[in-house]
Amino acid sequence: MCHCKDSFPQPDHYPLGFSHGFFHHCCSVDTQPYSCQMTLRFLWREKVAFSAALGLPAGLRGPFGSETTIVYKNVLTNVGNAYNPATGIFTALYRGVYYIRFTGGVYDNNRYNIGVNLYKNNHFLMHLGENSIDGFAKHVSSGVTIQLEPGDQMYTRLPPYYVLWDDSFFRTSFSGFFLFHI
């Protein structure tokens, strides 16, 4: 007999990829109620998602003479509290695969390059950028699917003599979410 529905209320909305059938059939005749409860707690608890932007005040950030960690203080979402708006660093909570996305924008600029560098644990992963002569307004965007361990840190840095720009439209942002365990 399945004790899931007795121990946990059946939600009105199920996590992506799960259905009422999953919760009803998670237990078999041989499964102990405790095991079933732990499975459901595990599924519901491990959620991580964040999205933050530079935002206001509007204007250029940079250029600086050295590479500078970008701190996105306008937090839109921080499920799991894994993103630190004081440092600009996302710290993985679980071993698994995450999706990390970062964007950059610049407006009213043809003097400086626009760019963002992505780092994992002090190791450079990738550069995203455009030359200053490419136009008046520019936007760049990229993302990676990456395996992380608990405590791994992801963050972005502004390269030396590069600029970014933002305003209330949140054109320069840093986001990510936990996909699955491995």
C-alpha cells in the first residue's frame, strides 16, 4: 500500500517532468513508507534558481584598469539562496548539472569594447564580447551547461578596459538553475 498520499499532501502543481501518477506510484508493495517519504522530500527540496541584473543606476560600468568581478545587486529570483548579491558569486549547493547564462549590454558607446568573462572556481571558462566600433548599441549573450560540485563557484568578470551598461530594463544579467543530479 502506498503511504505517500497519507504523508504528503498532493500538490496542485507538480515539478517539471512529474505527474500525479509519479506520486501515486512512487511506492510499490515492497517499499517502506519511510523510504517513500524520503524520496518525496528529496524531490521537493532541491531547487536552485537565480537571476540578477546590474540594473539602476543607468549608465556605464567601467572601464577599469584590471579585471573586476561583476556584482549584480538587482536580484529577480534567488530560490535556494545560492547567489550572493554582495559578491556576485553563485555557489553550487548540489552535485549535478546546472545551466548558467550571462548577458551584457552597452548603449551610446563606440569607444570601449563590451565584454564579460565567465569563471568557475578562479578558472577562466569563456569570454563573450564585441568590439567598440561595431555599433552604437550592442547586446551579447551566452550560456553553458556545466557539471558542478557542492561549493563550486561561478561568477563573471569585466575584462580590463571593457565596459557594460544597464538600466531599468536589466540588459546585463547573470542567471542559472539546477537541472539534475549525476
